[in-house]
Amino acid sequence: MSTGQLVLLDHVVAVLTAALWLAAGVLAASSRPRVLVAALAGALAVAGRLALVAVLADRGWWFVQEKVLLGLPLLVVATAAAAVLAGPRLVARPGADAGGLPPAGVVSLLAVGYAALAGFVVTFVGGYPLTWSAGLLTVAGVGGAVLLTAQLVTPRATTPAQAAPGGKVTRRQLVTAAVSITGVYGLALLFVRAPSADAGGGAAAVEPPTRGTPVTGLRGPSTPAVGGAVRPYTVTARTATVALASGQEIDAWTFDGALPGPPLTAVQGDLLDVTLRNEDIDDGVTLHWHGYDVPCGEDGAPGTTQAVVAAGDEFRYRFRADQAGTFWYHTHQVSHVGVRRGLYGTLVVTPREAEAAAVDLVLPVHTFDGVVAIGDDDGVLEQAADEGATVRLRLLNTDSEPHRFALAGTVFRLAAVDGRDLNEPGELSERALRLPAGGRYDLVFTMPAGPVALTVDGEVRLRVGGGDGDVATGEWPELDLLGYGEPGDVPFDLDTAYDRHFTMVLDRGVAMVDGRPAFAQTVNGRGHPSIPEQVVADGDLVRFTVVNRGLETHPWHLHGHGVLVLARDGRPTTGSPLWVDTFDVRPGEVWEVAFEAANPGVWMNHCHNLPHADQGMMLRLRYDGVSELPGAQGGGHGH
Ligand code: C2O
Ligand code: CU
């Protein structure tokens, strides 16, 4: 069973455990039959949870920490107490009603239910890592519920006031005091501030975030490389109503009135010189060069690398087109709205020497108002190609969810991922390709005699060389990139001692997001901007462990650096060195990636499911000695 399935199953069994014990308690309290049956089923469920958590623990401590340290101990203690307090009486009168079960017995049955429920709540709203606050509040909560229940089911004659004449403190009063103190302490701990930085096991920052080179000073050069040209562009952000190919009109936010924005192209070594103007996007805009390792001051992260470009303002971006490949650009301001509505476009840089493919198509896939389109075409694209011609399809996923692609009618190679060439990619056929949100795949094939069709999520969206009708690609197995292509050179030793190692555990939970409590998308239990920023030093070798504890996919994206995939779920890559800027961490997965910190700045590091980023799943990676934009840490909408 996959880790994701185990996580889900454990949720189900946890809820079931709570339900069974609560049922047993309620039946007993109302002197109804079948208490023993419910309790035995509950005990079985407890055993099931112990087994499940044991299996999950083997997948990684992150998946079970709060269960092992808190949820299960509570559950086991409560179950044992119930066995002692209610067990003998129930077993002595199996099947009969539980009339005559002493109040303590009834309370003990319900207490197991409370403990089971509390464990589930901690997992669901708190998650990893378990905090002292969550632990204390849980214990106090269960204790309080038990006390209250005891109060309710205990006959009047033995209420504390009457049971303790002469002003003696009763046991119940003592327990009440202990529970209250625990609860208050747990509450108080909620307000302890998180550390603001994480050094990943390396040296702490020497410079405070307010000192050192200002990030706004880290700008690109003003001239192209020798032999390169300047590529001047002016891109204007404005609202517009744009018709898709089918005629459907989209109330869009656009660059230059088009969906997507103007395709930007360059030859390696050119200077991209792009002036962004904002005509009427009231929320403001920026240009972020997704996957392009630009100098940080050109990165377009509002509130972090620049001020947002308000309506009527402009900003000029300049950087050298050093990386050849398929990239894209998009606004980074309220991006979960802006990108979805159309503030994005493609950026393709071709190598200076190297023959271009005879047919070279740039195919950005995007969902407008629920309609999937390639470019602005929500129908089927047609493309002619001569037999024997080289065809390159540049697939871009500009949505927040993955898309499944398949190519029918030809063998092909996946030549590049995220704009980076693979080493000796082998020939593929009848394979599906799952493209993460934000990611790019370049497919290359030689045009066969017959037609070729590209499907997106099972539907034909592009025909090369004619053809018609459906093609069945739904059953084709998905290509696993971690075993595709041949191993090749990488710029650092994979078994090296990394200078910094950061672990990011992704989940949902209750956390503060932009100053408000929310059921957030969290990193290590926190939401933006209270996730400690990661501090690195120029030249460090950095490793990320990214763990998905939740039930949703998280396309992880670090700005300013391609990362090398080392392993997934403990299994190292066996194929081509795999450099990516966005990688899908599916439920239950654990990814290990590494990169060299060689591009100083303050970089966003976030989930590229943009609504997730908006719901808190976003942090920053800052180089020691680079100072942030003044007033940056608040930067509520800078994503
Ligand atoms: Cu493509 Cu921070 O984004
Ligand atoms: Cu996400």
C-alpha cells in the first residue's frame, strides 16, 4: 500500500475507533445492550491503529510523530483503563444490557472515545511537528471531557460538595485543577513566537535580514553576451475580454490583451530587456521568470525582490538568456488569481548553435473558466509536418493541477524537463507523461508516415499530419522520470556532506496565514509568513527533504535555482540527472533534492498549486548577507 493510502486509511480507522467507543459509552450510559460488542470492536480498531501506525512509521517519522508521542499513548492508556473499569462486568454479562455498570465504567468507555477523537484532531489540525501547546491542550481537553462526563453520569449523592465534608479537597477537585493548569499552559504556549530563521544545520546568519547587500541591488547586466543581441519587449498588463477559439469569451487579466501573453523568445546569450507596464490591474502585477535563474532583483517576487507594480506604474527587467529551453513567465502578485485569469506567457530560449527542429510548437496548457486550452485554443490544433521532419513539442502546464499528456502514433523522446536537457533519453511509446503544475516537457520525434496525436487528460488536443477520431491513451502507464535516461555528470558529489539540510513537511492544519487563523496549507505546521526563513551562505551545498503528509499533491518550486533530484521515497534516481524547478510531491511521498547555493538573493520557495501558496504554503530562502526589501516580512499578497 502506498504511504498516501496508509495515511488515509489511518484517518478512517481513527474516526471509526472514536465512533465505536463513543457508541459503547452511550449504550452503557443509557443501559442498552450490545455494549460489549461495541467495546470489543473498538478494541479491535485500537489494535488496527497500532498496526497501521507501525507500518507508517517505517515510511518515515514525519508521518507518525504526533501519533506515536501523543495520540496512541492516550488511546492505549484509556483503553487499558476501560478494560480494568468496565471489562470484568461486561464480560460477566455478555449480550445483556449494561445496567449496573458503575459510573466509572461508563466514563472509562467514553474516555477511550474522547482519546481516539483527540488523537485524530491533533493529526488533522496540528500534524507535524507535534508542539507542546498541542500536546498540553489535547491532554487538558480529554481530561476536561472526562471530568464533565463523570459529573453527568455520577448520581447526585456523590457530587464533590457532599462527598467531601469539612472543606477537604477531593480527588476530583485536584484533577480539575491539574486539567485547568495544563490547558492554560497549553494556550499560553500558542502565543510563543516561532524562530524567524532556520539555518538548516549550518552556521547561523552573520548579517541580520535588514543589513547587507539589498536584494533590490542584485540586478542583471545591461548588455548581452558577446555575439548576442538585445531583445527589447514591452508588456502591458490590462483587463480584457478575450475569445477562445470556440468563441467562448473570457473575462481575463492579460498581458497585451492576449491569452496567453506575448511569447518571449531569445537566443542563448541575448539580453532580455522587458518593460512591464500595468494599465489597470488594480491588485498590481510583476513578472516572475519561472524556472529561469535570473539575478534576484529581476525575480519579480513582490514584497521580496521588488515593490508591486501598481496600475499606472512600470518596471524594467533585464537579464541574460543564459539557459536554453522552455520556460514561462507570470505575475507573482495575487498569483492564484492573476495567473489563473491569464497573466502569464511563454519564454523560449534556443541554443545559439544547434539546428532548430523543422516543427517547433510551444504548447502552454491552461484552464480558463473550467475549459482546457492550449494557448487560446480550446479545440483541437492542427499542424502539418513532412514525413521524416523533426518535431519538437514544448508542453507547459500553467495551471495549478497536474495534466496528463500522451503522444499517439509515434515513438518519441522526452528531451528536456523544465528547460533542462536529459542525458540520453530513450525512445518511448505508449507512455503517459504527468506534468506537474508549472512544469515543462519537451517531446521530440521524427514525423512518421501516419498522423500523430497529442492528448491532454485523455482528449486529443493536437493533430500533427492529419488524422481524426479518438485515440485511447488512458490506460498507458506513466513514465517515471527517476528511471529515465542514462546517468551522467553532476556538478557535485551526491554522497557529499551537505552544508545545509532543510526538511519541509507539507500538510494541512490550523495555522496563522497572513495574520489570520485558517485551515491552512502548512509547512512544518506553519503558514506564510510565519514559516521560518531558510538561511544559506553563498557556495553552500543544500539538500531539501520534502515530505507530503497530506492528501493533496504539492508541486514544489524554488525560485532562482534548478534542483537535482536525488531520491524519492528512499530510492535514488537511476536515470539521467534530473534537474527540475517544480516537482510533484504526491500524498505520502518523500523527495530528496539538492542544489548549490550560487545565486545570492532572497528567494520564494513554495507550492506551485497557487491557491495552496495563498493558503500559507510558501516561505523564503535567504542568503546570508543579502538584505530583504524594507517592510518585506509582511508581504501578504506577494505570491
Ligand atoms: Cu512560477 Cu513563485 O512561481
Ligand atoms: Cu500545494
